[in-house]
Amino acid sequence: MSGLDAATFAALQATFLEESFEGLDRAEAGLLTLDTAVTDEVVGELFRAIHSIKGGAGAFGIDEITGLAHTMESVLDDVRSGAAPTPAMTAALLRGVDELRLALEERRAGRVASGAAHAGVCAALTAARGAAPRGVAPAPPVPVAPAVNAAPWRVEFAPLPHLMRNGNDPLRLLRELASLGGTVIAVDTSRLPRFEDLDPTECHLAWTLEVPGAVERAAIDEVFAWVDGDCTLAITRAAPVAADAPALAAIAADAPMATSERAGAPASREASAIGSIRVGVDKIDQLMNMIGELVITQSMLGELDGEGPVDAERLARLREGLSQLARNTRAMQESVVRLRSMPVGVVFGRIPRLVHDVGARLGKEVALELSGGTTELDKTVLEKLGDPLVHIVRNSIDHGIELPDARAAAGKPRHGTIRLHAEHRGSEIVIEVADDGRGLDLPRIRAKAVERGLIGADTALTDDETAKLIFAPGFSTAEVVSDVSGRGVGMDVVWRHIKELGGQVDVQSSPGAGTRTILRLPLTLAIIDGQLIRVLEHQYVVPLLSIVESVQIDPRRRARLAGGHDIYRVREQIVPIVDLGAALGLRPPGVATSSLLMIVETDGAPLGLIVDELLAQQQVVIKSLESNYQRVDGLAGATILGDGRVAFILDIVDLARHARRGRVGHADHEQAA
Amino acid sequence: MSRIMVVDDSNSMRALIAQTLRGAGHEVTEAADGQFALDLVGTTKIDLFLCDVNMPRIDGLTLVKRLRTLAPSKFTPILMLTTEVDPEKIKVAKAAGATGWMVKPFQPDQLLATIRKVLT
């Protein structure tokens, strides 16, 4: 199948097989109850199970079962429409379930079933249905021989007023005809009401078009397939008309403006595209002030450019001017970053309605507490934050918060509480979603992750690491825990969005007491304060805000634990340490001679990095490695230094994660010159 | 690039469609049932819905009817994913507000060609 790589397709096919087995189990159980009682619910479930298998079989290339599944579906459709199932029908359906299961098991084993018995089952099903087969695919349209020299088609197309209410657009139809070579030869505006009476959601124009005679009639019919009944349509062979008719393509190209205005609602969607931003006047004023300062600095430096000797006094003034310029530049940069910022409350605003609706539907009482809504965040980051928050909150209500009675029984208040909180923390914005529900079912998550092959059976994970598995793509696509206790669909969406923003997602859960999901996002995507460091002959940048302190290594405070972890005691705190040179694959572990230890903090935990030298502190502009090269473990990006050299920016969180697992990342890269 | 919501209770089918659309550069929101789709509509701008017909709880037709009552999705194209072309069923789907339909199974190219028609 084109469009997807083979591995992805195979993985999806495997998922489909698993779903199908589950569906067949449910179908079998349902069929066994049909003898005693026929409920809409059971029949609906049965129908969907078989229907999904039929639909998926075609898509996943399991063609040998589509015929059988189709016949079974037709029978079940009758039952769904009120036909009483007979014992013979049930028996035949059960045989069908068996055959489908056999065929799918063959596929799982990498073989293709012969399907020899399918015809017999189909015959039994058809017989049980007691009538000639219904619902078979419609006969293909009678092909019309292409007539190269035939007279052109005349298409008279008059949309009924309601055509656009189904999301159809007459322009789309005209465009499609244009792609067949069609041209508009007349527009009938006679039905247009007076402007005051015009309802922008209604369609009042009618068109006459000409389509080349060589085009097959079926192709024209297909263009109008979706609006059959929503328009009057006459397609006839016609004599050619004047050749100076305007090209349809040109009309279609010009027309969207007009339709947008008429259709109203869709137009406003386009208008709200990402390109613009509303900015408070105070922010603009602030920026104006900065520019005023800059002008003063510039004139001050300009005065130095006169005649006369370059003496000490002049040099001192030059130095002063330059440092003032540096301050101005910095302040302006901050102002511009603020221009791009918007309060998180903009996104929080969507949440109360969501909580109300979802809570009411599920019969749960949920109180929502919002705090930190004024925290400002880069607009780009903010726009990507909406979906993840919706997913997290929805999952909290759906799977976290218990029903009122269950909560009362557990000694909790009847209403659950969801807290959304945002705050600046260092160079990050931290957004927390906490609920006081039942927490995650960690043993089950672990079991499923092992089953899915996401982790090995003997992988040691902390509770937090286990909880985090719910974000793994393979995990949620399989929807393995959502129906029981966990969080399923959509959590990989959260992960993907936050990762795209260079952020981190963490989840903490206490059984019976609730779940906390923590999103950490960078304040701005472009510029950070960096500390330049040297490791061997390479320069790296460490984000300044993650650095706590630097200390000279005192060998008496250093120790090695079983398992090869090095630790260092700073005052009363034990800090794991990593030789950055080894972590980056520049030298073997254990040979570092430097006595300089840089203590950094990530996720509230310290980590010591052995570096060879601390160089300057400076602001660096982050250049993405992913978009220019590819993701590299342990590196957050790259930057260009003042002398034109490229330095990599270390991903402290990533390094810390490797260090805590006792695994040193191995980055195979060369520093570019 | 458009933002497309795929509503299908079959994880594999949904993932197959979503991957195909993402591969073509679209942004895809996935919903495993109709209610989830409705929850998301108020919070996200959607350019096109692809809806399965047979789903538990809120089925595809009910979903389309509800979508047509909500301001953000009143005029948004909605394509139904069906496994057969039955004129009666199509009449019902259109009465509910569906824009058009696609017959499953479809090849990725067919899917992309069809949605291109609706999106431009």
C-alpha cells in the first residue's frame, strides 16, 4: 500500500487483527444470547463487530474474508432492521464467526486461508435470510464508449437553495468540471433575491456548462454524486457554442472571495488564521521607549566618530557606549519576546465548558480550579497547547474521577476536583493538570507495555516511568487500558505536541488519590542564556537557568556506588555525577582529569557534570538540529558563536535521564567548524 | 495543510487513515467516538471531518446531525466512511447533513484525491 512505509502498515495490520479477534469474541458472545433475547444493543454490537472487520479487511489487504463478512453483515443488517433471527440464521452466523477467526489466525501466522468453506457458509446465510441476496454492490454504471468526436456535453446545473448546508460548495463542483475540461457558458442570476432578502447560507445562482464530448458521462455524473437531490441537473449532448466563453478555471479561481462572503461562517475561519496577533498598547509603548534609548546610545557613539586623537577618555566613553548598547539590545529583545506572549488563560478558557459537558454526560460531579491564567507564554507554544490540555482534562474526567457514589464509598467528597495551574519556573512554563480521582492502574499499564513490546519483561521502572508509558505511541493507538482503568486514546497526541514544542511531559499517580500531569514548556523557542563550556577541544552551551553552581571536585566527597554510578556530596546533598566527555562519546569513561564539577538541576533533581573549563556566558540563538539535520540524543540544538563556530546546546534533561538510568548516551557527532 | 478530524471507533482503521493524512502533510485530530468528536469541536478549528457510520453510543449519523447544529461545524465538509453505496442509506446520511461519502476500503491515493476536492 503506497503512502505508508511497510513497517507502519504491518504494525497497523497487526493491530487490526487483534481488534478483529476481540470483535469476533464479542460477536460470538452476542450471537449466543440471541436465542433468548434480541436487544438493539446486542444486535448493534454484533453488526459493528462484523462491519469493522469487513471494512478493515479490505483496507489491510485481507481480501479473502471480505465476501463472507459482507454476507454476514447483510444478514445482521436485516436483524438490525427488525427481522427476527431464526436458529438457522444464528447457527450460520456462528459458523461465519468461526471461519473469519480461522482466516485471521492464518493471516497472523503469515499465511492466507483458502476460504474454501466460505461459499458454504454464505449459502447457508443467504438461505437463512430466506430471500435473494440484498445489499449487494450496485451494478457498475454502464460504460459509455468514449466518443472523441462526439458533440460536447451541456450541463445545466441549478443548485437548490439548501445545497451549501451540507458543507457542499458549488465552486468545488465547478472546479471539478474544469478539471475535466469544462467551461461555464452561462450564469443564471435571475433567482438572486434582493440584497436585503439575501440569506448568505443559500445558493441562488445556476450555471450552464460545456464539457468536452470525449469525457465519459460517468465522470460527469461522479462530479455531482454528492449533490444528487440537492440540485436540478440536466446533462445532454449539445451543439458547440461560441468559443469566447470564459474559461471556467479562471472563474473558479476568482470566485472564492465571493463565496466566502456569501457563506459567512467558513470565511471567518480563514480570517482567524495564525498570522496575526493582538498586542496591548502598553507593550508597544515599552518597545517604543527601548527604541528611544537605542537612538540616544547611537548618537552617543556617533559623537566619538569625530576628528581628534583616540585617547583614554575617548576609549572609556566608547566602552560605556558599547555596554549601554548591549543593555538596550537585551531590553529590546525581552520586549519583543513579550510581544509574542499571550496569557495561558486564553487556553484555560476552553476548559470550563469541557469539564461541564463531559462531567454531565458521564454523571460525574467535577469542580474545576484554575490558577496562574495570567502567566504569559509564547503565542506559538500557546496555540499548540490547546489540544493536549483538552485530551488530558477529558481523560481525567473520563478515567480518573470516579462516579459520586464510588467516591463517597471511598471516603472522598462526592465531587471530584481538577486543578489547572500555570507558572513560570526558571526558563520554563510549567502547566499542571491534577485530579483527585483513582489514579493510574500501574501494574496493568506495565503488563500491557510488556505485551506490546514497549519494554522488556524484566525492565526495571519507577512508578513515574511506568505511568509515563501511557504516552508511548504504540501504547495509546492500541487503546489497551482506556476501557478499564487507564488513559488511552489521545495521550500520544499530548506527547507529540509537547515534544514538538521542545517540552516535557511527566505524569505522577497515586493509587486512589489522583493523577498529576505536568507539562513543561520553554518560555520562548528562539533565544536562551547560555554558559559556554569546554570539553576537550569542543565548546558546548549549557542553558544558564539549569545551572545551580560550579564547584572544584574534592576527591574525599566523591564515591562510586555499586553498578558504576559516581556520586558526589555537596553539603548535605548526594548528587549523581557524569563525565560530560564520556557522555558525549568524546572519551572513554573514567579518564577525565578535570576537577571542575558543574551542578545542574532538572526536574527538581541535581546532576553533576564534569567539564574541562567554564568559558563565557552569552545569549545564544537556538538552531534546530531536527530541522537541519536530525535529532541527536543529549543535544537540544546548536548555535553559532560570535567567531562563526558552531556549538551544540546540551539537552540537560535528556542527559540526566540517561545518567539516572545508569546508561550513558552515546552521541556520535563531530563538532562542526 | 488542513486540519482534519478522523472519527472511527476502529483503532487500526483510524490510525491507517490518520497516518495517510499526516503523510500528506495534514494535521489530524483523532476521535474514537462521536462524543469525543463533539467535545473537541468547540476547542479546535476543523477543516474537514471524516466519520465512520457505525460507532457505539453516538453513531455517525447522529454525530453529523449534532455537528450541523454547532456553529463551528455548521458548514464544514463532512465525509462519511461507509462500506457500501446503498442509495437509501446515502439519502439518510445526506438528510443528516453529510457532504459526501467514501467507500471503504480505499487506497491512500483515493483518500487524498477525494479530500483534496473538498478542501481546496
